[in-house]
Amino acid sequence: MNTEDKTNINSVENFQIIPIMPEAMAVFQIDKEKHQEFKSKIEHLMDTADDKYRRDVPDGDKREFLCNNRFQNVLLDFPELKELHSILKESALNFIKKCGFICDEVIITDAWVNKYRLGSTLPVHRHANSYISGNYFVNYDKSINSPLTLTNDRVVTSQAPTLKLQPDDEKTPYNRNTYEIICEESTVLLWKSHILHGYSKPEIGDNRLTLSFNIMPKVMGVGEQFSYAVDENSRV
Ligand SMILES: [Fe+2]
């Protein structure tokens, strides 16, 4: 962008605000038939999987988790999800490449299923030790299930990494508190893992089912000096 032509340093009315380095999010949908197949397999797992795959939650908790444990990975522990594993891996690799980075292979380091019942919320958080995170909306009706909501860390005090000011009433792309993603069932979202996300609007549905995952490039490398590799076969 040529800023010289349009910028007049003598006029406060005539300056530009340019969106430098915007954040990338991938949005795509799993093929309808494939989605129905994956959905019934995942729902079946939620009903039948051994207790060792279930995370303990406090009595009365409105959530259920499958394979939400560092030694488990729902996409690897259940061979019936092998094809979904390949689709998510491939899409994350494409996302990284489309954003303009060099990467030959990715590894899904964690993958688990979340069931959120009536009244539940998902506190704002970000995923550590991960490069890309994602959500696959397995059982989801946007008219009743809460949307995933991304939080702007320029504005939200408790999570702000630096100084903040009170936002104006006039919304801009920079001062909004949050960004709600309204999507259909079968949608997959991919984002950089450091982005804050969650939702505060309590569920008015009773069976919000999503599959969450974390992804690392197999080799994290920069130039000729620095790199390390991630091993898919070691879960520690
Ligand atoms: Fe998350």
C-alpha cells in the first residue's frame, strides 16, 4: 500500500488507519455425508466408550469430556475416526501453507470431545504448547447452541498483555470486545492457539457436541539455526 499519496501530515482529518498483520482463521465444512458418518461415530463413542476415556467432573457439572487427558487422543485411540484424523491434519497443513509458512507435516497432539449441556458456558482461555487449535462442530444448532466467541486481548483487561483504554461506543475492527463465529454444524474452525476463546452465553441447547484439537508442525524450524521436532508416537 502506498501511504505517501494519501497521507497529509498537516491534517488530522486525513490520516489512514491500515489493518496491519490481521489474524487468520480457517473456516470450512466437512462433506455432508462424511459429517453424518463422523457424527454418529462420535455420538456412539460418547455413549459407549470405557470410563477410562472420560474426564472426572464435579457432581452436577453440565459438561462431559472424552479423551481430555494428556495420554489420550480421540483421533488416535479410536481407529473408526482415522479418516477424520486425516482430514483435520490435511486441512491444518493447508491453512499453514495458505498463510505463507513453510511446513511439510503437522501432528495432532491432542484431540478430545466436549459435550456441553443446558446452561453451560466455556470460560475464556487460550491453548498453551500448541501452534494451531481447532473446533469441529459435531452436534450443533446455531439457533440454540452458543457460538464460539473470540476475545480481543487489546480490550479485555484481565487478559490484556499490555496497556488498555476504555473503548468508544463507536465500534471499529480494533476496539470490539469479542467476535462471535456463527456457523453451521459440520463446520471446522482453525486458529492460532494463542487466541483467546470461549463463550459466556449460557447454552439453551442440551447437547452441544464439539471435537477440539491442538496441532503442531512436525518440525518447528526457522532458517538454518533453530528447530525442534515433535514426535507423534510419544505422549507424555
Ligand atoms: Fe479451547
